[in-house]
Amino acid sequence: MIQIVAYDRSWPAAYATARTELLRALGARIIAIEHTGSTSVPGLAAKPVIDICAATQDLSAFAAAESCLRQIGYEPEDYSAAQRLFYVRRNADGERTHHLHVFPFEHWPTLKERIFAAHLRQYADAAARYATLKLQLAERGLDRETYTRGKTALIQELMDAARAERGLPPEPVWVE
């Protein structure tokens, strides 16, 4: 079941701490790093999980350093997506607290996660529409995949607008 909570002002600090830990553990393997996802949007209700996007020059070299990530609590998880590594950090109760998405640096400027979060930070009306939908879906007690699919049409609409503003063509947000 998906849990959506009111915005928590501690989320930026949680990201800053995680960022520092990741940079210490992985050093130059991380070329860029950014707080993304709903927890990066001030005032937006969200799942209480800090989403972090990082860019690296070489995904296989990054994956070879997974022991460094494990030392700070991140475990690899299959994301079933090409050109991405995914890691999850959990608290003592086993609940997800952080998601780390790692991409090749060449994808950084057009990364969906970055573009979407920036759009929501820029447009309060878009963020409000997104929050309303997330809360409605969460109230239905959906599993993770059904919840995600339920958000797809609105995310696609907002992403199309965000990409158009940046001079980028539309691109599907859900990739099978």
C-alpha cells in the first residue's frame, strides 16, 4: 500500500546528508547529483522517500563500487530499465527511506526525473494537480505498480509541457 504524507521540511536536510555520504563513499564516480522526486518539491505531499539522481561516466565502473554503497546502507535493486542503476536504502524497520537512481552522464541534461521535478517546483498549479491525484490514488490502497500507472496520464501531460518549454520533443514517460 502506498503512503502519501504531507510535505516534511526535513526532506531537504535528509537529501543533503545523503548527498554528502554518497560523495564521500563514491567520490569522482559521481559527476552530478540532485534531489528529485516529490520530496524535492517544497509543499508537495509525497511518499516519505528521498529520491536522488546521480550521473556517472561509466555505469559498469559505478556498479563495480557497490560495496561502497552497501557500507552506507544502499542495496542494489532490479529496476528493469536500460541505462540505469537503482539502489534502495531502508531504515531499521525495513521501510524505504532513499532511492538512488544512477544514469550515464550523457543523459543528465534531458533526464525525465530532473525535468519533472523542476517543472513541479516552477509551477505550483501543476504540483497541486499532481498532489491531488497522488492522494486520491493512495486512498484507494493500490499496489506500487497500479499506483504508478494511475499517475501516468497526468505525468505525461506535465512532462510534455516541461519538455516543450525546453525545446525537447515529447517522450513517453512509461517505458515497458
